[in-house]
Amino acid sequence: MFLSLSIILIAACSSPILLYLSRRWNSYRAFRAAALRHGCQRPRKYQNRDPIFGYDLVEARKEAVRKGRQMKLVMEEFDRYGKTWEEETFDTKVINTMEVRNIQEIAALSFHDYKKPDRSIFNPFLGHGIMSQDGPEWKHSRDLIKPIFSRAELSDLDIFSRHFDRFLESIPRDGTTIDLLPPLQRMFLDNSTEFLFGESIDSQLPGDPNGSEQFLQAFESALLQAGTRRLAGKLGRLKYLFDRSWQEQYGKVHAYIDSHVKRALEETSSNEKSKDGRGSRYILLNEMAKQIRDPISLRFQVLNVFLPARDFPGILVSNALFHLARNPEIWTELHEKSLALGDQPLTFELLKSQSCQIFKWVLNETSRLQGPNGKSLRTAIRDTILPVGGGLDGKAPVFVEKGTVVGASVTGLHHDKDIWGEDVWKFNPYRFVNKRYQWEFLPFFGGPRICPAQQQVLTQALYLLVRMAREFVRIENRDPVEEYVEMHAKSERGQGCSLCFQHLKWANSRGELNQYARILHKLALAYFFDFLLILLQDKLEAGSFRRDEIGPYYRGYQSLNQSRKSKMNILDLPIEIFHDVLLAAVISRGVKRALRLKLPALFESRLLDDFGIHGQVFNPRFMELWYIRKSHGAEKLWQSYLVYRVHNETDPKVGRFVEIRNLVEELSRKTEAEYETTLNSLCWLALETGSHYPGHRERWGNSSNPVDEPSNPGLNLLSAAAYFNYIPLARQLLLDGNWPTLDNNLFPSPLQLAAWAGNADMLRLFQEHLPEYEDIPARCDTDEKAWRGKHGPGSIKGASLSGDMDTIRLAVYPGSRSTPDNTDFSGQPFGNVDKNSKPGSDLYKCLYHAKNWEILQYIDAFFKESILQSDTPHLLARYAELGNLEIVRKLLDAGLDINGGKTFNSNPLVIASRYCHEDIVDLLLERGADPNYCKMEQPGPALCAAAARGSMTIARKLLAYGAYDWNANSWALRSAVRLEHTAMVNLFLELDIGNAECRGIALNDALYYGLESMVQLLKRQCAHLS
């Protein structure tokens, strides 16, 4: 009995040893066989100080993480043991390699010989998703996700632009130091959550409305604890066996994801679009939910996508800025290149073009130095071979036994001096000039497992870098540690990337101006302003100069004595004329550049006041010259200037600004209205702009009184009360004798504003103080009489703009809406109103302000002859200009001429292209509009209008529908050249559009206006042109 127990005990103790020896013997036999067949040799081996468990290397790596020197340790190991070497712990054998051929073998050529290593430690947190799957499961996930990241929606940067704008607002412009990594992470978190889930977590908003900070902390903590457990190894994880904090943290992450998963499954099961409009947008989670119906599986799949999406782009950009702050000369070049792009929208095509090459080189070099993927691990699922790395010289093949882990070190590959030279640790983007690296450069790895989101990451990083370079003149390092010390760009002080930015400001001295000579010279060479410069020079040389011709007269100016066609050095101009130069250049080149410069000098110099007519103080007539699109914010610029002047004007002779300020103060006293909010709103009203007038602008200067005409503070206060619906104040003002239908003074008439704002009780109050109908002398010198009364034209116009049927019925039939069709309108029966009468004429004008089709039909029904049938070209063109897709579609359904008839400037396709209404352009083209249609009196067909606005999207649509008539489109190429729109010019030339004569004219334009980039492009593409 005792003997048998001894035998059992000995067997039990010796079994692990025998198993170990058996494995070693089998391994040796397999190696010998491979050595005989393929000449394999063993790689050099790491010498463990702990020969049994081998945990000294684990501890060394943990220490490197703590000190922020992981990459240094990796390269020290490769320097000591060669480009391929082996390490072994108690339970794992790993072959580390930085050889190009080996990495290609692992990633692609012998892809099916390997699988992902055991990641079960991450399973409670990240589950079973594409990052941990292998074989058929991985292929299924890959086939599901890869097309999602190949869709055209990923090149649409509108959503990312919105989040970037918020990020930009968080950067101080005064030189204050900022740790850039946290705001970058918040921005990419907001963008990735909107792309993945359809709604952003909005971590950049003040007050953290959606609890993003709690979610971020939980996510970071869960990720950190998962990494700690992985580094600890299998035995080291025992100490975490009873630690529940990790479960608490990843549980919070799962709860957030699960709420979106539940919503996505519900929406996709009903196949209905969500009520909040998300159905028209692309949402990754919804696309995945169409194929994965299990909520747990869906949670883990989306979490596997979310992990790199929220982290990698922020790290990449933060690292790039880290290096650029230490290389200011490169930032200066980026800044100049970004301004050279002009006002072209930063589209996917532009960011991928030659114009943005330097930005791509910067990101490539950043990825080389600190890429998102430092090391990729693969486990051999069968005996296989690496091409090189064995023997003392590292040239022989290496046998890889089944179960061996192979670490493909991208960090080592990207710091290989044999590939990159001796300066591998130096930040040098120009090493990518005229070089095409393949397996030597793998920022997103390679082969079938290459990151499917690489294009999205690079596009967004390019967009961010171009915008920041355009916004800031210089970037300065404020971290005392010059050396890059950790993957997340964190310095030894624990900050991510301590920098400060200097915004493009007006210089206070000529010396500082000279630093921006190239930028400002480029800015002033707009084609519109180039004409002004030449005219200015001619006038000054001739000694005859009148203010109303071009600008103020400055005595003592010396002639430049240059020929008309030579380039002008604007820095030789007196500073006053230089201000005028910049103003006209900004006006001619576009709103985006103006908003980028912020125009502080223009605001302070009051030069915008000089662009008025008829002696009026403020009249933004030059707004017509601005490159106006919905996203460009022209109205916001004028409103900002008006707010600035109202705040700061002290001269009582400059009446309009002082009057608005006095009005806001009085309104605040009488109604307890908040001062700043009221001021901003009233400045919008003063401009008569905003979302209610898309495409069409009623200029304040057109309708305001001359300077010497007295103001009407009572009427202005009544207008404000009507808009804000302050009924007690309005009642008192009416009793004081203020008439709500009088012509507007500072603002539109009170009656119009009450209807426009939808304030029905206010509108009824006004109607109670008005007669049913009243003839008054007309303001024009004719025999006609104007009219006003309870149903005055102001209230009907305002009600048309409001889009509310109840409001327009109230405006047309005050006090009696029970039988509206039987009530006379201004003495004329319903359905028999004469358009040529004064009331009919005013009612007719309201047709052009209707917000929807129902209101348009309602107003049209008043006339004895339908306006919709008799005035169709003007109506169709008008609503194409406004961007009202509903009404344009209805007018076309009614049989209107889709090309606008023979009326001058009434082609709806041209007008929709001019105002960049892509949805209307799509509709008109689908309905058969002729993209080449053009009357001789018109400025050109639709392609010319799109080119003049720089709209690449619309230009592509028109070309796809046959806009190739170059006789009609002769101005399109010239417009694109004058805008310096490289992508559009390339498109026209690649399609071989235009004859040699037209291209020659475009080249002459580029030479004449000093557009060097266009000259080079045209000469390169059209070598036969002289």
C-alpha cells in the first residue's frame, strides 16, 4: 500500500517534467526536419536572468511603460539581439522580428498559418469581436465591416467639421499654454460616437450634458486594467482574482453601448426611419444591426470598432502637433500651403490631391515615429517558416513551431536604419518626397487584417491639420521635455502635448508685416481685387482720384512706377490703403477666409462703413460680392460687425448703432429682457437675415432712412415688442400713437414681425387698432394709392415667411375666419383680385416669400388669373434660389418649363448651382433639365455657376449629366482657375473639356493675376500651350 502511494506520488511529480521533456524532444525533431529541408537555423535568444519563469523581461517592459520609454526598450533589444530574436517564459515562446520579409510573410503570404493570440483576458470587457476573432468568424465580421468603411459617406466631412469647430473654439488665441491631447480626445470621441451610434456624446459642450466624463473615465479605467492584467501573465493575474473594480468600470461602458444597441435593433426591426431624421444619415450601428440581431454579439462587435476609432486619430494628430511644435519651420510651410488652398472646400478629393502632399508627409512621418500599431502578435496554428532571421548573421530561415507566438514589430520596422537612414529618430517629413514605400511602411499594418478604417482616420487627420495650419500662424512648444516619451505624447509632467498657438492677427509694425508678406500678397491677388489695384495705381499716378470711384484719398502717396501687368508689393502701400487692399481682397475671395482672419482691424478701423451708398451709415451692399453659401456664414460676419459697433460706438452722430444700443437698454429696463441675447437678436433683425431668408437678403441699407432723417424710437420699440411678443409694452405704445403698419425704420414693420414670429395674440392686438381698409398717398410719384389696414401687406408677407396657415389666414382675414372664401379682400372678392391693383400687387409680392406649397396655393387662389400659370419662370427661379425643394418639385409637377423659358436669368438649374442647392440640382437633373442650356444674355450655363462658386460636388453632378458643351461652358475653366480650385481645374483638364484656345485664355488669366500654382498646373497639363 505504502509502495503504491509512493509510486503514484513520484508519477504525479514527474509528469510535468516528462511532459516538458516530451515537448522539447518533439520540438527538436520538428526543428531538425525543417533544418534539413529548408536550412532553418535558430534565431538569437534573449538571456533571461530568471531561467525558470522568465519574468525579468516582463518587469523590464512594465518599467518601460511607467517611464514612457517603450520604443527605446524595443530598439535596444533589437540592437542587442538582431532583427529577429526569441524570448521564452514558462508558458510562452515568442519570436520577435522587424524584418520586412518576415512581416510580409506573417501578414499576407502565410496569413492562414497564423491566428490572433489568446485574448481571453480581454473577453469580459471587449468580448468576441473582429479584433479577437479568427477563421470563418473573423472573415464574416470582416465582410460585414469592410464595406461599411468603404462607403462614400466616409468622405463626407460635414459632421467632422462641426465637431472640429467646437474643438477650435477651445484653443486659446492669446498664447496661453494648452494640453492638447484631452480636447483632441473629446473631439474624436464626439465624432466617433455620432458615426457609430447616430448621436454624439457631446463631450465638448460646456457642463458635460450627457455625462461623457463619467463614460470616458470608465472606459479608460477598464482599458488600463485590462492591459495591466495582460502584462502580468497567467500566474500574475491571480492577484486580481477578487478585484471587482474592473467589472464595475467595464459594466458602465457596456450599459452605455447597450442603450444604443437596443435602439438600433428596434429601429432596424421596423425598417422605419427614426423620427429625428437619422434615417437619412448613415449610422454604423444600424448597418451592423441589420445583420447581427443578438444584442450581446452586437455590443461586442461595435465595441471592437469603437476602441480604435476613439483613440487612434487623436493620438496621431497629437503626436503630429508634438513634433511640429519642435519644428516651427515646417509649421510655417504648412501654414502657407493651407492659405494657398484658397477658399476651396476641404473635400475628400482635395485632401487627397497634390495640394495637400506636405500634410500627408507630416502624418506619414508621425506614424513612422509613433504609429498607432507598435506590435502585432500572431500565433502559429501549424509548423511554418519565416524567410530570414536565423543564425548569427540573421540570414537563414527560421522554423516556427505550432503554438509559437510571432511578434511583428512595426516600431522596429519603422526605425530600421537600413531602410530610413541614420536619422531614424529625427522628425523629417521630407523623407517621403518622391518615395513609394510598400511593406517598409505599415502604419495600419498590412495584409487581410489591415485596419479597415485607415482612410477615415487619415482623412480626418488631414482635415484637422489643414484647418489648424490655416487658422494659426505659429505653434510653440511649452513643454520643457523636448524628447518624445510615450505613445500618447505625454511628457514627464503628465501633460499630453503642452503647446500654445498664435492666431493670425494684425501686425503692429511693418517689420512684423513682412513676416506675412507671401500670405498677404497671395490674399490680395484675387481677380476682382487685382482690377481694383490696377485702377488704384492708375488713379494715383494720374493724380486724379475720387472717393466714390474706389476709396478714400490719401495725400503723400508716391507712385509705384510699375507697369500695369507687373505684380504689386502691397507692403509698399501706406497702411491705410493696405487696409483697403485687405478688405477688398477678403470680399472678393470669400467669407471663409474673412472668418478665419476674424478681421479685428476692419472692425476697429470702421472701414466696412465706407461701403455704403446714398450717404447711409451702414449698408452692406458689397455683401453681394461675397462667396455666399449656407455654411460660409456671410450674414454672421455682418451681424458680428453690427454687434461690435453697437457695443462700442460713442459718437451720437452715427445714429443707427447708438439707437440700437439705446433701444436694447430701454427694452431691458421695461421687460427685464436679457441684454446680450436681446442685442444679438435685434442685430439680426436689423440686417433682415437669418434662416428665414435662405438665398435672398433684404439689405438693411436698402430700407433704412438716410442719416439726416430723424429716427422713430417709438416705432422701433414697437417692432421689438412685436417680435419678442411683449404684449403689455406693445399695448402702451399703441396708446401713445405708434402706428404698426408704418414703413420700417431700424427694423421691419411691427405688423410684419408679429406675423413672422407667429405671435397671433400680438397680431390681433394690432388689428384691433387698425381700420378695415385705408387708402393713403403712395410714396412713389404715380396716381396710385397705397393701402393699409387690418390686412396690410406687412402682416401677409410676415405670415408667408412663417409658413403657418393659421397665421396667414389671420393676416388676410382679421377677426373673421369662419368663412374666409366669402370675405372680400380689400374690396375685391376672393378669386377675383386684380394683380395690377395696389393691394393685388402687394399680395402678389407675398407669393415670392411663401414658406411652403400650401401657402403658395392659398395666396394664388385670390387672383382671378392664376399666378402659378402666368408667372412661372420667375417663380421657379425664385424658389430655386431660396432652396425650397418642396415648392420647386410642386411647380415642376404642375408642368412648368424646367429650363425657365425665355425670360432673362430665370434658368432654375443655373440659379440652384449658383446658390449651391445640391438637392434642387439633383431634382432638376433627374427631371431632364439641360445642363448646357444658356441664353446669350445669361452669364453661362449651370457648370459656369458651379465653377464660380467652387462647388466640386455640383460640378461633378452636371458633368455626369452631359455638361460638356464647351462653347457654352467656356467660363467654367477660367472661373476655377481664378478661384485657384486645383481639384476642379484638374477635373476639367482630365476630362479633356475645352479647346486649346479656351485653355490658353485660362493660362493667360493665371499669368495675369499672378496665380503661380495655376500657371504651373496648366503648363504641366497643357504642355503644348506657350
